[in-house]
Amino acid sequence: MATDSTLVIKKRSKFQKAVTSLTFWRGVAALLGFLIIWEICSRMELWTAEYQAVEYTLVSSSGEQNSIVKVGDSISAKIGDYGAEYVITKELLEARDNNTSPMTIRNMAEEFTKQINKDFKIVTAEILFTNGSMSMVLTGAKPSKYTSEMSINGAQLQGVVLSEAFSIAVPWIGKVPPPTEVIVAWKEIIVVPGYWESWYLSTGRVFAGFIMAQIIGIPFGLLLAVNRYFRDIFFPPFEILRPIPPLAWVPASIVFWPTTEMSIAFVTFLGAFFTIVINVLGGAKSIDVRYLRSAQSMGASQWDLFSKIILPGTLPSIFTGAAVGMGITWEVVLAGEMISGGGGQQASGGLGFFIWSSYMGGTVAQVIVGMISIGIAGYLSSSLIRFIGDRSMPWKRLF
């Protein structure tokens, strides 16, 4: 007995196609490999760090170790450009006598060791006991710049260099913070409202200038393409202004426009405007003239020619120019925020000023965080344009 059966073909989503694609996993492997190489190169100097270990003999017998200290006794060390000192005070001795046994030189050295290890990040201190003598070993980075001095109760101690080592530094990329340090900095700043306010301000400025460039640039480019008289009048000055970099307009825009926001918006508009116009003009002029003549021979009006042939034929170039213009717009708005100060405060200056203030503050990891944030924002913006373009040109989804 025959039964009817229907073959159902389930269409896979774009995400399913991506995760099952060999190209996708090759990209993931390449990204992981890049991060691993970046981590190794950045930490190579730390892992093979230059250091110098110097031993200072504090006392030479066990009897001296257990001698009771008095008010005014001290132990001090100068480590590179920094100094540390532990001084015995009356209050310290009284607190010690009330709780435990009297403080000895050994106790003073142990407390001083704890202080050094707590206060200094690139120097470690350790106490050694050898045949009744007590010594302290100071280990610090970069022997060419690192020197140490030590004294106890004002008497200078003679140090003995135990060992030295020299680092291996990878040029260029070795100066960049490793990915793990960048992730830690990102985790710290991601909960700060000012970071997200910078995202919001930069994104708003980008889209404000970009939308204005679309509104003005697309009709302007189409008019240049379809009207010879309009092109003869406006194309020469357009070509004169086009080679001027958008950043060259920053000083003039600060002078011409009354507010910083308007100055940044104007420069952002210029960053996308010229690219959009050139792409629209090129796309419209590349339409085969035979399509236009065929439509005219069948009685098409000027509006039909524009709406049914010129505009659909120009859409791929419009969205290509929009995607390129969006990237330029992000570059310009960030540079404009850096130069103009973006409002004068990190929280209100946008991502560009966030990067600049992080650089001036010496937090290079936050600079990398800002750069990655820009990359993510630019990718999301371009993805939005591509999505709108795919929906506006359904015929392209057939190929």
C-alpha cells in the first residue's frame, strides 16, 4: 500500500551556515593564533626580565638578631628612584610590648621586608639566615638602571651582587600590553558609566554626520550623473574640495561653528559626503545606456527612467559608498574628538577622547580597549548598512 510522503527541506540560518563552514573555523584558528603570538611577544621581556639580586648582611651573629630595638632605630633602603624606611617609634614599641614579646632586630627586618614587598611592584625582598648571620636580598629589574642602597641605624651596608640576567625584548609588539592585561582593563572599565557614555556620544555623532551625508550626498551625486548642466557647474568645485582631508577642516570648523558638537558633526559629515557622492556618480554613469533607450522607446517617462532604472541600478554603488563612508566617518569622528577635546571631559568626550586621555594618563591597556571598541562599533555599523542593503536589493539574494 503506497503512502504519500513529502520531502521537507529545512533551510539553515546564516549562523548555522557560519559555524559549520570551514572558512569560519580557519578564521577562529587564525584569531587565536594571533592572540597567542601577541601574548608571547608582549610578555617575552617580562618572562626573561632583566634583574639583579643584591645581598646585604644585616647582622653577623644570632645574638645580634635577638637584641632589643629602641626608639629611633631604623632600617632603610633606596631602590632605584624610590626609598623605603622603617622607623621604631614609642607607640610601636608600646603596642608590641602589650601584645607580644619585645621587638628585636630580627622582627624589625621582617616587618621591613613585608613593607617592601607590599609597596614595590618590581622589587622583592627576602631574608636569609646563614650560620647565625641574617641578610636581606633585594631583587629588582633592569640592572643598567636599577641600583640599591641599604642602611641600618644610619650605618651604610655593603651589598654583594648575587646574580644578574638580561631580557629578550620583541621589537614593536613587545611594547604593547598583552591580551590578558587588556581583558583585565576592559573588565574594570566596562562597569564604568563613562565608558558607555563615550560609546553613546561617538555613535550619535557618527550617525548624525553620516545620515546628513546620505541625505545631501545621494541626491547630489544623482544630479551630477543625470544633469549635464548641473555637473558642469558643481563638479569642478566639488573636485577641488574633495582631496582636502577631513582632519584639515577641524581647525576651521572649530572657528566657524559655535559649539564643539557642531564642529565634530561637520567634520564627520565631510568624511562620508565625498565618498558617497563619488560612488553614486560612478554607479549611475555605469548603467548601460541601452536600458535607458529601450525604456524610452516603450514610452517611459523621465520619472520612470529614474525610479525604475537609474535608482535601482545605482543602489549597489550607494550602499558600497555608504559602507566605505561609514568607516571613514568613524576615523574622522574619533580624530575630531581627540583634537577638539570632545567636550573636555573623558566621560563626555566620546571614544576618541577616551583613547587620548588614557594615553595621556599612561594606561596603554585602556588605549587598546578603546581601539577594540572602535573596531566593534565600526563592524556593527557596517553590518547594519549591509543588512539594509540586502533588504533593499532582493535580487542580489538570488546569487
